[in-house]
Amino acid sequence: MQVIMLPVNQILQRNIALFNQGKWLFINPPDADFFPLCLTSNIHVLHQTVDVFNKATNTNKAYAFDSRDIVEQPNKLRVSAQVGLHSHEFAPFITSGNFDQALLFMPKSKSQFSMLMHMALSHMNKDGCLYIVGDNKSGIKSITKLMQPFGNVEKVDSARHCTLLCLTLEKQVSSFNPNDYLKYATYELGEREWECASFPGVFSEGALDEGTALFLQTLPLPLHGRTLDFASGAGVISCFVGKALQHISCDLLDVSAIALYCAAHSLKENQLHGTLIAANGLQGVTQQYQCILTNPPFHTGTKTDYAIVTEFINTSVNRLKKGGNLYVVANRFLPYTDQLKTKYSQVDVLAQNNKFSVYKCA
């Protein structure tokens, strides 16, 4: 069956000759479909999400890390694999190596773009070129001003409602230190306070979002037994629970390396530690839990995607111990109640307002 490639891959296919020479760095390709078109190219790929890393390396593993190791040695949050001439790396950042050319797939926000551009340019050889590709609705048409201080910017191609830009490096770039982009905020709920780290590209508003606030207010503390924070992000839920219940053992799972990097720092700021799990949903996770907590994502990029939560609901029941509970907060308009009832014998609505519902499933 013929694979229908994403538009960003189609515009790259139109310019496939670019990849015939030099040592390339790819940053955050949205899928693995483009790699078979450039098997003879020398490419190192940074995947900040483990789902695409696993697809590119033909595996469905989950990877566990100790949060204390990540704070002390950021390189510990790293998995690598070689596929032909392509080296793939799941990690929050590139920390070594120099490249002749780099290709950055446009991220969701300009702040994340600026950080990734800084990282890429700091690993470029003299007179190197940074290419940026993205859908025209991604904001790519408005980033030229962010690039111009570093060199000359040209449009290489425009097709399939996408744009391909090229920045030729003309000025020296300062070294990249990820902790320069790390910020902290104090979260408050009732009489409780805790700290959380944030990073460009990680969902964090510097204050509790309404759904998480309702969820934490509703949780029937104390919880007991080993707990999983699914789609943990920067660790807002785990740090709240951990500070309230010092005895609890909590694992934090997310698809994103930078989210897990933030979570490690969030835990440290609250004098906590835990196991960080990089996984695509619950694929590769074998541990069973007494309790699973989640404010699950329902977007892929900018598009609504119910499949993420549907798969989680279908598989979460297998990760609970006998007598264990799943606690979920979700937008009221999302069709999860019936789905939960197909997998759990008891589904209770613990709290509800005009936007969100909190469910307990057993």
C-alpha cells in the first residue's frame, strides 16, 4: 500500500537533492515516512518525542529514568539507535556534535522555535545552513525576523500549503545551555504551595489551569500504593500529590523528553524524586499501579485527536492492580463517559463544573 506522505514531507521530497551532501541534523520530524527517501544521506535525528523515535527505529519500548540522574546529568535522559546511515536520538536536546546543515520542523510556538533555532545554530559548522519547514498555518511565515540577526534568510520553496526556508549562518552563536530557558513558578491551591518548572513547548501556564485545579481539589487524599501520573507534563499533579503524601511512590509518564526534563527539575524543587517513563501511551509499560492519575491530552499539534485518550482508556485497565483506581479529568464536551464504561465496571463523576468533569473508575 502506498504511503501518503504529510505535506511537509512532500515539499522536502521536491528538494531531495539537498540531502545528498554534508552531515545533517534533523530536529523533530513529525513522522518517520521521509527517511526511506534518503537512505544514503548522513543524518542525525533529534526526536524530542518518543513516539516518532520508536517508529523510526521500529520498536514500541518504554524507557525509564531516575529523576535525580536527569537533574545531575542531563545526558542520562537519552536513548539512541542506528538505522543504516541514520542515527536517531530521543533526548530533550543535542549536547554534542557539529553539522554542515540542519533541518528544523516548525514547532507550535515561536518561543519553542527560538530555543530550537539557538540549539541548532550552536552546533553548526561555519557557513552552515539551517532549513526550516512547516505548514503555512504553523506560523512559519512570520519567523523571518527571528532568524535575520544570525544571517541571510531565503525562501527555498513553497508548495502543498507549506514553506521551506533557509538561514545561512553568518554570525557566531553563543553556546546553548538548556537551563537558560528553564523557568519556575509557584502553584497554589488552598493552603498548599509547590514549585514547577516550565520550558518552551511544555504545557505550563505558570498557574494552575482550571481542569487541573478541579482535579486536585477533588482527589480523595490520601492515596495509597504505587501511582502513575499519565501524560505528566512538567509534573504539576505529581508534585502536588508528592508534597501532600511524602510516602507515596509516583511514576511520571510522558511522550515528550522536554516534559520529562522539566518534571525532573520540578520534583527536585519540591524535595521529591521519582521514576520518569518515556512512552507512547502505555506501550511498553509493564508495571501495575494502585492508582493512575491523568489530565490527558486530546490534541496532536493543533488538531483535536481523541485517539490518544481512547487508546489510553482501552489499555489503562490492564495497568491497574486488583482494587486499583483510575482518576481522570476531562473537558465535559469530550465523549469519554461511555468509553470508560466499556472498560470499567464502575465509573463515578466525583466533580463537575461547566467545563470539566472528574471521573473515578474502578
